[in-house]
Amino acid sequence: MRKTVLILLIAVIPFLGQAQDQQSPFYSGKKTADIVLGPWLQAVTEDSFTVVWTTNWDAVGWVELAPDDGSHFFECDRPKYYEMKCGKKTVGKLHKVTVSGLTKGTTYRYRILNQSVITAPDDKRLVFGITSGNDPFRLKPYTVTTRDSEAESCDFMIVNDIHANDSVFRALVGNVIAEKQDFVVFNGDMVSAMDNEDMLFNGYLRSANELFAHNIPFYYNRGNHEGRGLFSYHFLDYFPTSTGETWFMVRQGPCAIIFLDCGEDKPETDDSYFGLDCSDNLRTREAAWLEQAVKTKDYVDAPVKIVVMHAPPQPKGGWHVNAEIREKIMPILEKADVDLMLSGHIHRYEFNEAGKRASFPVLINKTNERHCFHVTAEGIQAKRMDASGKVIETYEFKEK
């Protein structure tokens, strides 16, 4: 009898261990960190770009890069790029990897990968899981083209004030790839408030990723509503810029584009900000940067100069944001040889000729419309379009 019981125990113990392992964190070491959303391209410059994506499990993420030369992605070991902090690879669900040292005006192929990471019960060691990501053996790799100040032209599209209306957003940006845009501009208030990640994903980001953002970058110019909600602190985590601030400059071909953060629209003491708003200080620091930016070679040498700012300038009156822009931003721009400003905020279309809102033209895009721009050294050609793709109006701004 004892011999029989011993044999049974020997036979059952491995299965008991397996059942226990399936309930333990170590069994999860084989878990795959699946991609929830991404990648989307950010902060593309002449020699770098940043890739952002999210996973459903803590992981180490990296980007592998290959030239767009017709070779198979698996022809050789491709260089790997990681996000690092304090000399260590980062671990988390949000992945933000910058690839640098590139050649301007050049197309590259890339793929993203993750390896799941599980903290051991004693928190003293890590257990690594399975590597996963987009596999170029079965799927075509993503591509990215670096900016080029010597390109003959610059083509881009602008949308704003979507306020998480994803169906309108999809209709407006559905032809980005077919129209061969160099990039897309989100000019603020893409959500009504940044309360959580899902609001970004469901409001526009999932659609952007599906339609174009893995191959064509967007530059996100913050509006006043992106400053609302506790998740607003994470804006630059999801939408990094070349300056590490919410203001920056992009040079593509003959066009230099300055992106300015207008900040909140009401005084900082307004109850709706719960005493947390510091937009006045933000605009002061931004103005100091702007004063230097308009003196840089990239800006001065550009035949065409465009400014993107969510809230349009107003010569007199208006809300607090208008007074701040008048005092801190416009004196610099009025001396900066600006050809065109692109704004939103008021939810209606306006074209203001030079001398009305500023000494340069100010074009305000409507919530359910888009504007497409073709810029050459000779000037700017613009199309105002509705969500169906119908051209409502065209403009031409000749280089001065």
C-alpha cells in the first residue's frame, strides 16, 4: 500500500508544480508583451526621428533600422536603438525610442520589438519573456524619411479642434498617404481634456496610427485644451519634440515652420485650473526661445516662413490668452518676416489678410475642415477642403 501511494505521489507532484507555476509570476515570464497601439512617428528631423508605441505588459522596447535599399530586413544584424535613462534601458508599457545619426532626406525601414519583463517576487531580479513585434518576414517594414532643408518643396496638411470626434478626424486625414504629404499638423484641441490614455487613443490616435502615423509623422501643436486633465502632464511622453518643450521648429525644403504653444486661454487664477496653471510663465519662456529661433540659420535662410499657433492673434481686446500673445509673442513675430500664420481655436473658418490680425496673413482652419499646403521657394499654394475631400477654396501666397 505504501509503495502504491509513493508511486502515485511521484506521478502527481510534477503536475501540481505545473499548476502552481501557472499561478505564479514566473509562469508569466513566457507572456508576450503585445502592442496595444503604435508605432507613431514623432520629432522627425534631418538626422533623427522618434518612435512611440504602447504595450499591454511591462517590456523593454527597441527599434531596428535598415536602409531602404531593396535588401531583405534579415540579410544581416540590424542596429538596435533603445530608450535609456541613467545608463539603463527603460522598462514599461509606453515606449519612446529616438534613432539618431541619420542622413537628411533619406528613407529608412524600421521595425519595433518588445521583450516582456516580469519583476520577481523578491524584487531583486527580473524574468524576461518572449520577444515580439512587427515581423518583416511576414509584414512589410515601416518606413520613415528624414527632413531635408534642400528639398524642392514641402507638402503638409493641418487639422485642429477635433475634440475627440474620431469619425470627423478619420474623414479629414484618410488620404494622407495617397496625397503624399510630408507630414500632418495637429494644431491643438484634438481632445477636450487629457484625462487618461484612452481619450487620446479613441479620440484620434488609433485612427492616426491605422491610417498614416507609422510611416508619415505628425507634429502636435498643443492647444489650450491639451493643458486640461491630470493626464496632461504626460503630453510630451506621448508626443515628444526636438526641443523637449511644447514649442519647436521644423525645416523641410524651402519652408521653416515654427510651432508655438498658446497656453491656456483664461487667467491662471480661474477656478477651472484648480490653481495648477502656469501658462503665463510658459509663454514667457517660449518668447525667449522664439527670439533666438528666428535668428537661426534654418529660419533666416528659409525662403518661406510659417508660424503655427492654436489661438490666433488679436490686435486688441479678447481673452487673457490674446493679451499675452499680444504682449509676448507678436512683437517678435512682427519683425521675423513671417509669410503666413495657421491657427484654430475659434471653431470657424477665417482668412485674414495682412494688416487685419497681424502684419502677415492669418489663416484659421475650421473644426470639420482641413487645409493642405504645397510650399516652394516661390511661395505657398493652399487648398481649403471639407471632410468629403471637396475643395472649397484655393489660395496662393507669393514669396515676398
